[in-house]
Amino acid sequence: MAAVSKEIFIDDFATMLRNGTAAVFAGAGLSVAAGYVNWKGLLKPLADELSLSLDVEHDLVKVAQYHVNRHNNRHDLEQRILNEFAGKQTQVTESHRILARLPVGVYWTTNYDRTIERALEDAGKVVDVKFEQTQLPHTVTGRDAVVYKMHGDCGSAASAVLAKQDYEKYHLTRGDFLTALSSDLLSRTFLFIGFSFSDPNMDYVLSRMYAKHDTSQKKHYCLLARETEKQGESPEDFAYRKAKQEFFIRDLQRYNIRVVMLDSYDDVPKVLKAIEWKFKSRNVFVSGAAHEYGIFSEPLALDFVHKLGDGLVANDYRIVTGLGLGIGSTLLDGALQQIYRVQRRVLRDQVVIRPFPQGVTAEQIWPAYRSDMLDFAGVAIFMFGNKLNQEKTQAVISDGVIKEFEIAVDKGIQVLPLGFTGYAAKQLYDRVAANFDTFYPKATSRFRQCFSDLGNNARPSDEQRKTIFDALVELANM
């Protein structure tokens, strides 16, 4: 069977996310997990009225048309959409939440429900929803994502695409959706989830893309559960379904849609979570504050921090920082020199800067601020971690660094305390070392050595910096 391994897919799609060229196409299968019916469930009462079996009839668009023909009216179809989608209170699934957190700017769907929009809004994103052709020329200011609902929305059931006659007139009533979809398929890498590829409009677009571009089409991916034997099924029927699935997979290859096989659709959230981790593993949050530098002289400590910032950017990591006292500005200066003087890249591509709010009541919002900042990261590095006490007489452990560590752990972010820098970082290092297997259940022997070295304050800072990058590589593959 010509399928792509999950590992290759995860690495590649994470790269597309970093490049800003990823898109998602959600079919009915994604919404079923949220509690909505699929197309068969939607049409079953209407098929029963026609004395048709949906176990036999596979062209559901025709079944919908047969019902319209019988009554010369589509009211019952529209009412089914209202009842099953607009009138239901369902939960946003884990898959939807992960997709909403990812930096995906374009979503396409044939679904009528509003789960994608809700998930994006819950993630704090500005959503631009398009379900009528008249909405396409207009853009919501400051949007983070656009959701194209090419078959309509449950709140406008009268204009939803349902029956064969709706598909026949689609190029007249919604033709600009086909143009927009074709453009996105040419410029973005799509991930198809819960989509059967039986939709006539998708068939129309893909066939024309194939006719125009043949073997030069952009690659896309589709998550597909492999066929498994059903209870009581004959060996011949099972073999037939497996053969049919393999023919289907090979046919998708004509459009450069590469299938990623899953044992079950229950694995979808696991795969999406792996993509999220792979993407975020290149996003490094740096936590630290320093009024003094312990065994380091100030010039040596700042040189180490400066070179760390430079090295993170040079190794294609994205830095997330709140500009901690005595650390943040030096780290940022190192990063900026690499960005502007060497790579000449754009600042927003390499650094997420979130200076802490100041003022009388600012500390009240710091916990939420830290939490929001850490949402960008997959790995968190902790260094030094001290501040002046209230009397301004001596340096004490920075409680802010400790809190950032605890938030990172709660969010499942990989933590890497640099014990050799002392202070809060040393306390956190000792805490992790005492529970090493809990923090790093898949630790490699190489990572164990790196972690051990990062607790040794007798090693030269240049060697420690190299060890940090070795540890980051190991963490990404654990």
C-alpha cells in the first residue's frame, strides 16, 4: 500500500506550519466526533420515507434529490440541517482545539456546523467565515483565520448545498468558491481530515487541477483509517474492502494527495498533537532574571546569554521571551544581530517578544500573561533566576521564574533548567533531576548525558552552550 509514514508526514506538515503554507480541509468525519451526524445520519429519515436503504445507496446526493423530486420541495432537507446542526449543543473536540491552536490561516469545510469557528474563537483568534459567495470579496479586519464553508452554514439552511440540483448550479451560485479553493490547492499544503472525497465539487476541482498540472501538482495529505475486519464478516468481503481502499489510495496519488494510514480514527487527536509538538519544538521560551550572576562575572554571563540568542536564531529556533531583568535584552540583542546582520530575515519570524506590563496593578495580570506567552512554546529554558528583595539589600530567588516553570509543566511543555547558572535554575534543575523519568519518560542516553552536563558549573560556558543545542535536538526527537 502506497502510504506515507506518520513520522514523515508530521515532520513535513510541521515545516509547512512554520512556513505559513498549511491549510486544513475538514469533512463530516471531523464533526461526527463532536456529536453531529454524518451525511448518512442526516439523510436516513428521508431515505426511509423513500423506502431506500443507505446501506445499498452510496450516491447520497442523488438520494437527497429523489426526496426533493418526490415533494417538489426541499423544506424537509432544510429542517434536517436545522435540527441536526443549528439546534444541537455539542462540545468542541480535542482535534478541533489542536487545529485551532496551530498557525493555520485557511480552513475549508463541507460541513454545516460551527465547530471550527467556535474552536478558533475559544483560542482567541479573529475568524472570517465565508458561507455565501457575496461574502468572498470582503475581509474581516485583523483576521487570524478564514473559514470557507463551501456548502453553506446551518443558520442559512435555505441556501445550503444539499441535493443534486444544488451541485448542478454550483458554478453559477457559488463558482467563486471553486476558484478560491483551486488557488489555495495550488499555493498551500492541505491536510484532509474526515473527508471521503465523494463530494462532486471536490471531484470537479481536483480533476481540473490534474488536467492542467498533471504530475506537477502541489502535495497534500489525507488521514485515513485502514480497513479492519468486522465481526461476522466473510473473508471475501473483507478482502474486497481492503482492495477497494488500496485502489482509492492510488487514485488520490494522481492528485498528489498522500495518504497517512491510521489504525483508527481515534488516533487523529494523537497525530495532531504530535504535529503541534513538532511545530512547537522549534519555539523556545527563555525564562530568566538576574540582578547578579553568581560564579560568573557579569561580562562572561552576558556574553553567554548573547551568544545563546544568536545561536538559537542561527539554528532556526524561534525565541519566545518576556525580557526578564538582566537576561532578556541581552538575549534579544544576540538574536537581532543574527536576524538583521547575518540572515536578514523578518523579526516576527524568529522572535516573539512579550515585555511584562508595568504599573500599580500589573502584577495581577502576570499569571495570565505568562500563560499566554508560554502557549507559543514547545520547550522552555530556565537560567539564573534572582532579583533584589523588597528592601533592595540582597538578591533572592526569582519567584517569577519558578512560576513560569510550573506553568510550562502544566501545559506539557518540555523544560530544560540550566542548573550550572545557579539560583532558581539550580533549584528547578534539582527538582527535575529528582524526578527525571517523570519529566523525560522517553529520554535517550545522549539526552541523559546532556542533562547531567548542564548541572556541572565547572564546565566552560562555550561547552555548555553547545550542550544546550544538543539537548534541544534530543528533546525534539523524544
